[in-house]
Amino acid sequence: MATRVFATVKPEILQWARSSAGFTVEAAAAALKMDLGQLAAWESGDDRPSLPQLRNLAALYKRPLAAFYLQEVPVRFQVISDLRRPVAGQDRAYSPALTQEIRSAQQRRELALELQTELDEPVEPLAFRLGSENAERAGEAIRDFLGVTIGQIGSFGGDATGRTAFRTWRMALESKGVLVFQSSRIPQAEASGFALAYDTMPVVVVNRKDVVQRRLFSMMHEFAHVALRESGVSDMKFDAAQPASPDIELRCNAIASAALMPRDAVLAELDAALAGSAALTDDAIVRVARRFGVSRPALLIRLVGAGRANWDLYFEKVAEYAAEYEREKAARPPAAGMKRNMAQESLSDLGRPFVGLVLGNYYQRRITLSDVAGYLGIRVKHIESLQRRFVG
């Protein structure tokens, strides 16, 4: 009979691996389809898992097996604040998906720093920081720093998809050393994005499940966090009694809207759309939002800040838009199975700077083709297509 081999692991490491992956003991036991008391016994030191059982834990927590043999709990990741709106009666702990996405973003940043050093390229600190400026001055400062002109913003209205605006602002951020990632793993209802506000190579992550216009506002909201050096997770949901919580979310909303929609330009466009009417019409909202490549709720936030709308109107319209979305979603035919373009997804999700660092190290033979596939989350067979898209 084969001898059962038990893993010599410390209970505190098992606790750390689970909690840092976003699982409660109950959720982990349910996911592993095992007895809750058994898992609790491993974490208390009253029992030990076998090697196969430890491999199951490693797979669930997305950790290498070697991590479970550490002698002490690692302390390395930056603390990231939960800035999402509280929900009455609910514990808003991060889900495993969100927890793992934050961890992945941290790891990609560390990898990017290492790869840039390998290429003998300097890692410069972000040469921009906001202080106590009001939102209007902060928004103007962001546009000046990023080099996005009012003339460029004026060209966004010709693209109803919002992709031109998103791409322009994203490239501007990336040109200044900000890593911008898109995530498809974060539940849409849980978070719209998060920021890791490091002085060097800060990270902005937006939820790819959101429409492009919403992603644009989230991206600039998170960059406002970076500029204020305040890491955090945001969900962009407001409460009618308290428009945003905490106060920094209100400020980042105001800064993002001021940057994306210069005050004079947005009010001039609004007046032209209203053509002398005093009432804020739906047609005017659509026209002005499209002009700046933003969502209708984002425009309304800007108009509240400019004194041309109030929060009551904002919440009324947002409720209408949500109902409209649900009707359209219900009427939409089931999506047919579409072949995924893995190369394009990787480039879109990870951004040109990160992909460029990986490919640059590969071209100089510092990493292998297998490394490239692992770092970019694609199969080796897709790398040639990715290279073509990157240089195209």
C-alpha cells in the first residue's frame, strides 16, 4: 500500500494563501468540495494536507506550490483601499476574481520594471502630481501633462463607438509611463476599476465588461487616483442620499470629468444642442456625450459640477439608462460562438508598453518564446500574429 505523504506547511501560510486569494474558509471549502472542518484543521495546525490536497489548494488560490513552503508570510504588496460605495447589510470584501486581478496587476508591474531594467532603459518617476487644486485646474493640468488638446477632443464626435477617445487618452497615459490594463475577469457589478498609485510605473486597470465610454471615464477616474497618490478600488456607483463615498471618489469624478470635458467647450456644445431651450433634453445629452466620447452618466456628472444639472436629475436619468440597457439586453439574440482573436485581446488588455517590453526582451534573447507566451497569457502559436499587430 502506498504511503500517504503529508505536506510540511505552516498553518499561517495556508491562511495567508487563502485570504490573499479572496476566499473565506467557507468559500474555499465549498470550491474544493471538502469538509469545512478539515480545511479549518489544516489552518489551525491540528492536521496537515497531503501533497495532492496541497496541489488542489495551489490551483484554487492561483499560487505556485513552492509558495506554500515559505517560512513566513510575505509582506510585499501595496495596500489598496476599498473606495466602493457601501451596500447596506452586505460585506463588500473583494471577490477571489478581483483579488487575483489586483495581484496580477502588481505582478505585471514588477515584471515590467524588471524587463525595462534588462533593456537598460531608465525607469523614470511619474512627473505629475496633484495637490489641493480645484477640479477645473486639476483637469486642465492633466490635459497639459498628457498633451491632449481641445482640438483633439473635438475630433471624438465622429466615432459613435467611443474607441477613438479611449485610444487617444490611453496612449497619452501610456506615453507618460502609466501601465493601463483591461480586465475581463472582474464581475461588472463589483468594480469598474482600480489604481495602484506608485511613483514609478503606476497602474490603472479598467473593467473590460463595461462599454467603451464608461471605461474611458473609469480610466481617467483611476488616473486621478494616481495623480493624488491614492491607490484604491472603485465601482462608479452612487447612492441617491450620498452621491459618492468616500469624499475622494467625488473629487476623482470631478477631476476626471473636468479633464475629459473642458468647461467652456462642453457648455458651448450644450448650448448649441439645446438651441435656446431651457430644458435639458435627451437628444442634447446624447449629442454632447458623443462629442466628447463619454457616456451619458459621465456627461451628467460634468453638468452637475458646472451647475447645469443636479443630482436628482442625474439619478433619474441613470435609472432610465439602466432600464434601457436591460431592455436591450433582453431583446438581444443569444450570442453565437465567435472565434476569439487571442493576439488582439492580449494587446488590448495588456497595452502596448507592457507587450513591447516583453517582445523587446525576446528579440534580444533575454527571455524564451515560452516566457513570452506565459507573460502575455497566450499560446506560442499566437505570438507571430501578436508581433504583426504590435508593429502594424
